[in-house]
Amino acid sequence: MSNQLLTFKGGIEMTDAIIDLKHLVKRFGKQTVLKDINLTVQPGEIVGLIGPSGAGKSTVIKTTLGMEVTDGGSATVFGETMPNRMLLARIGYMAQTDALYDTLSGRENLKFFGQMKGISGAELNQAMDHVAGVVDLKADLDKRVSGYSGGMQRRLSLAIALLGNPELLVLDEPTVGIDPALRRQIWAELNAIRDEGRAILITTHVMDEAELVDKVALLLGGKVMAFDEPVVLKSQYKVNTIEDVFLKAEGDLK
């Protein structure tokens, strides 16, 4: 999507960054988890946030979405500081921990969350059918979620995030526990969403997936140590894979 294209949605010019983090700081007690985070996600862009366990990837997401209060710097979404209830319908969020109603069926979960997003009637039925197909859950929609495997629950959580064609998708480890064939199908859907001019911020431990994003943000030591296209980072670090970029950057930090 060309940065010269001017489209207005909800008063935000689409050439503006959808997520804009500037010198973001977050502390928990005496521990500073995020020291100086600078990161943008533009319309028509998939940004992958990678880093070791405990690096603060989920904290970046929670602070961005207003689920945690910043201790310094700024975090805006669509030009506004979160939380902002008016923006929730424009954001699809999938947390690292599934937040589902396990006494309800998959279909009932989709319907409930779809209605929460303001979708109803034939539009909701069509949306539910589409997202269930993306995550390969159509045959299991009428089963109780309490009987779902962990992977099925992740797939349902992703389907819920996709409901309503959100302008921004924020996905925290969305493909954990998902088999390679379905992972490929999900990435095809994410690419289609990106090609529509929507934005995606995704965290992942799967380094092969980090090769698929438009830009990689490498989180180490509470900072974004590198942020660019995968091919550029591999050239800068003189390696052949994003996994090697990660290992070399981690070694440099030590």
C-alpha cells in the first residue's frame, strides 16, 4: 500500500502509523522490563516482534493496548492513548492466554464476541463462517470449548480476533500448538489482511514465521535492538536467517 494514498477512517489519515511507540518505559516494582521501546506499525504492514521468553513482548502489547500503564514515553493507537472504548471495535486482539467461555460451544463464543464488536444478523453469521474456515474449526463449532484441545482453543481465539475485519490485529503467539499446514493457511489470511491495507502486530517464537513479516522488531534487554525488513537485517548482521540475526544480536548484547 503506497504511503501516498490518503484514506480516512475514523478521522485518522491512513498514512499515519496505526501503532506508535516512543521511548516507552514499563516497570514492575524495581525491575524495568521495557527501557526505551521505539516501534511503529503502519497501515498495510505486518510487524513481527521477536525475542526470548521473558523479554517483554507481551508487556509491549499490553502497554500498547492500555492494559498496563506506561511509566515513561508514549504509546498511541490510531493516534489515541489507550484504553479507549471507542477504538475497540477497530482492533482484533488475541492474548497469549485464551480467554474463552468453556461452558459454551465454539459457535456461541464466536456469536458472543461478535455481538460485543457490534456485528449481528446475517453479517455475523457470514463472518463466523469465514473465520471458522480460516482456522479449520467448522466441524467443531457446536462442541463445548471445555472439550477443545489447547490447539483448538488457540484457533478459536484467533477466529474471534479476526471477527469484524478489524483495521488492526494484535496477535500474541497466535500459532502456538497449531500444525504446519494450518499455520500456512493462517499466514495466507494474514497476508490477505495486510494487502487490504490493514495492520498486524504479531509476536512469535517461531523463527521461520519471522521471515514472513514485512518488518522484524528484535526485543532484547528491554529495548528494540533492531527494526527493519528481514532481508535488511540479515544483510546488516551478515547472516542467512532471522534466527541467526537473533542469536548474533543476543551474543552482542552479552
